[in-house]
Amino acid sequence: MITILESSMTHSKEDGYVGKVEFRVDNHKQPYEITLYRKKGKEWSYSLNFLKDSGGEEEIEAVEELLEENDEIYELLVEAAKSKLQE
């Protein structure tokens, strides 16, 4: 369903953890990029965008819904970024 293309993560005292994951979703025209943020605590915040060219609003809304409802997929993206942590 999801294919990870590339991931990265950095950490600094000022910004906390900032991760990026580029990924594709089966049957969607455009790839996505999720930016993950964690300043303090254990809760991640995120921003979801199309990677390059804009796609359909219904597709990005479907991915948003998937991330909200499927903890496994969300954790997969977080772990992909965390695996590339550069301090």
C-alpha cells in the first residue's frame, strides 16, 4: 500500500526532532512527503504535502484519513525517519 522512497531525520536543541519521509501510495498519481516534528514529549506532529506536483484533493484527504486511522502506517513512516537520525 505504501512504498517509502527516501527518509531523513535531524535533531537539535532548538528545533527538536524533524523528520521527512517521501513515499508513494498504491493507485495514487503523485508521491507524498510527510514532515514530522517532535519538540518535547513523545507526541509527533506532522505536515503532509505532495512531493512535487499537486495531485487531487481527494487523494491527499484519503492519505490524511489513512494516517489518522491506521497507527501501523503512521508508525512505519515515523520509524523510517528515525532510522536515519543524524545528530
